[in-house]
Amino acid sequence: MSEIMVEAKDLVKTYKTGQVEVKALRGVNLTVRKGDMIAIMGPSGCGKTTLLNILSGLDDATSGTVMIEGQDLSQMSDNQKTEHRAKRMGFIFQFYNLLPVLTAIENVEMPLLVSGSSAKEAREQAIEIMRVVGLEEVMHSKPGALSGGERQRTTIARALISKPAIIWGDELTGDLDDETANTIMDLVARLRKETQATFVIVTHNPEVGKRADKILYMRSGQFVREEKNV
Ligand SMILES: Nc1ncnc2c1ncn2[C@@H]1O[C@H](COP(=O)(O)OP(=O)(O)OP(=O)(O)O)[C@@H](O)[C@H]1O
Ligand SMILES: [Mg+2]
């Protein structure tokens, strides 16, 4: 058995807006091992994004614990969490939009520049990863001039450039047609082999779910069933 990347115990999340309480998570337990790809599926509003936000330390649970690579998130300061995210995590979220005024490659190299790499170093690594995702021809285009699949590959390149140990994906093939979604998932499969990165992804697409090692089905803030893919 390989080492544990993520361990969540009894996660509960209650949102309070005015007088209204929403129980978004009602006791979620999860273990993710290094190199695993886990897909989370379930109806809209069942708590998938809430769970990813809490597992990655973007939001706090109401109760329960999250251990990431042996570290308890609740024991880390906001700065420590931010640093851990920058160094160890990649995000492929729809709200992590590409900046429209920058070219694709400028978007991709941004995480490296932010974390202190030199411009030259960042550009070299960005070119390399743009090759990996098959975007070398269009890397100087702005996102507005790219297709949906190319934009999504740019987002993936940006998530992967800092060689994260764990990648969180929320609908990483969301707006794409089946063929493009498949191309993206082929790319993810190749990157997994090359980097042994761990993936936890939310998807509505059963074809994407099948590519994971395990599908966890969620309903009303709980996992109700799991399915192992062989
Ligand atoms: N910031 C918030 N404040 C109040 N309620 C929230 C907040 N974020 C989410 N919720 C509520 O928590 C529940 C779970 O939301 P969440 O976004 O996790 O669902 P989801 O499974 O990701 O849905 P979708 O598939 O539509 O993205 C929903 O009832 C939602 O309305
Ligand atoms: Mg969501």
C-alpha cells in the first residue's frame, strides 16, 4: 500500500446564511493514497465543491479533520496553508479562470513567477509543459482566441507547472464535448504515469469517472456508494 496523501474524518460543513442553515457535508470520510485518481460524482448541490474546498484548505470544515501528507490542516496557519497549496497542490477549477489579457503561456508561467522563479526559468518550464499538453503552436495566443479544449489544456498546464503532488479538479472537462473530454483525460492519464501525481476530481461525466481508480458517489453531503474501476 502506498502512502496516504489525504485523510478526512467525519467532515461536517454547515453554511449559515441569515436564519437559514444548509448542511452541505454530513460526515464525510475519505482516504486517498499517493498516485490514486479518485472521482467524486453526485447531483448538483450534494456538496462536491464544498468538499474539495475543505480538503484543499480553501475553506474550513465546521467539524472533522483533514490530514494532508500527514499534516493536520486545522493546525496550520492561513499562511502555511497558502504556502502548502502553492507548493504541493494544483487546481483545475472553473472559477480559476485564465487571465484574458495574458497569453496562454503567460498564464501558465504565472504560478512559477509568483513563487519566485526567474523569468527565464519560468519561460523554459512553461514551454516544456505547453509541449506536453500539445499547445506549442498556440501558446502565444490569448485565451479568447483558443478553443474550449485548448483553454482547458492551458488550465491543466498551469495547474501542473509547479509539479504538484496533488491535483484537485472540479469539472475539469465541464463544458467540453465528449471527444475533447477524452483527449483531456488521455492527457491526464499520461501525466499521472509520468509524475505519479494524485488526482481528486469532481465530474458529472461517467466516461471521465471510468478513468479514475475509484468513483465515490455523493448524495446530500455524504458518500453513499463506491465503485472500483479495474
Ligand atoms: N458559500 C455558501 N454559502 C451558503 N451555502 C452554500 C455555499 N456554498 C455552497 N452552499 C450550499 O451547499 C450545498 C452544497 O453546495 P456545493 O457547491 O458543494 O454543491 P456541488 O455538489 O458542488 O454542486 P454542483 O454540482 O452544482 O457544482 C448547496 O446546497 C449549496 O447551495
Ligand atoms: Mg460544484
